[in-house]
Amino acid sequence: MQSCESTAAAWLSHTEFAGNSAATGLLSRAIQPAEFALNRDSLPVSAAADPHTAAAILELLERGQVPTPAAVRTVIVQNRMRAEAERIERLGRRAQRNVEEFGRVLATLTQQYWDDHGHGPTRRDILLTEPVMKLIGEHVGDIAPTAVKHLWLIERVQRAGWIAFDATPRSLCAARRFHSAKFGNRVSLRPVNAIGTIVAAYLEDYRAEQGRPPRWSVLAHELRDDRGRRVFNDTADARVQQQWLHTAGWLALDEDLPVPGPRGRRALARRARRG
């Protein structure tokens, strides 16, 4: 009968560990633990015929560990989880390349949901709609519905300015990019965080000078970005955009008039520290 050491050496002869006595010793202890006075399950030589098992054995040997059956199973599970995470990450990068299209669709569906129900959808409500799943299939690829959340689509389109949300259930709402799209270059095209900061700064300055918050009509008429372009098309537009600005924390309400919100105040404080 072939010894466990010669069996291990024979198997390793076809790998990068050929002639490696340390690796041969580790594999021998896994193949025939009883010979080393070890009370544990043995690793069947036939297990190495499976490519995933073989890869796990080699990975453990690379670490200087004995490839016991339990250790091999653990590595296989870890490798599968890592491979799936890497796959999802690749798919997420594909989603990011099409974030504008995802943003338009998600914001439109979210606004429709508000119009129909008077509150926002859950993430599941909106992500598993037919238009979104169709876009995912076209631009990202085949992905199980249960894994859609791992694409971080909501967060991606939020950063792009299409939707806003806070910790409140069903707070998801259409944001700056959705509302300003209909006005084209008649209104500011500055990024969403710049818009939020501009709004908060105006509200802070107005209250400091006047001792009270501005009326919505005044805010809509006077507010300009750093390039002199209107932030809101008109008063109605400002009132519509109140929702996302409030949800994102850029403004708050004082007797239904706009004042800087918590996020707006933090942004202004950071700007003041930078001088």
C-alpha cells in the first residue's frame, strides 16, 4: 500500500508544490491523520479531483496550513462568497456607467408612487418594478432579484442627484435632477450638493439680515447659483423641490417658511472653518 507521504507527493507533483517537503508533510497529515496520532477526519485523495476542492487545498498549503476536510470546506465557501461579491462589484460598476438612465427611471417611478399613494415607496417596491428590472437586464446583466440590492442603485442615483431619502420609512422621493430636467438650462445645472449648500447659505444670510425666513416667492425669485443662474424656475418649482431639500436635510421649516436644515448647517459650518 502506498504511504500517505508518497500519495501526497504524487498529487503535488502536478502543482507548484512539486518537490516541496513542507507541503507534502502538511498534505500527508490531512490524508492520514491517524498516522500522526491525530483524531480527525481524513481528506480523501479523490476529493482533489474536484477543481474547487483542489484550489482550496493548494490555498491552505500556501498559507502553511493542514488541508483538513473542515478547513477545505471553509475555504470553498469563502471563495464562493468572494467570487460572488466580486461579480456583484463588477455588475455595480456597469450600473454606475448607466447611472443617469437608472436615475431618470427611478426618480420618475418614485414620483408616480408619491402621486398615487401620498408617500414614498420602499426600496423593494421601486427596485423590483418591471422598468427597473428591464434596465438592469439591459445594462447590468442577469442578476437574481434578491441580489439587486447589492448593486446599490438607490445610493448611486441619490449621489447623482436623482432621488433623496432619509432614515424615515418611505421617505424616498424624486430630487433635484428630476425636477430641474424639465427646465433645461433655464435653471442651475450645478451638482446636487452644491445646490443644497447654495440654498442653505441663502436662507442663513437672509435670516441674519432680515431677522426672519424668506417667503417662498422671494427665495424662488432671488436665489442664484455662483454663475448667476436661477436655482428655481418659479415659486411653484421651489415649493415642489421643498420635499427633497427637506428630506436631504438642506432646509427645514419654520411655520412653513424655509430655514437651513441640519445638513445645510453642517455644510455652512465646514465652509466657515475652511475660511
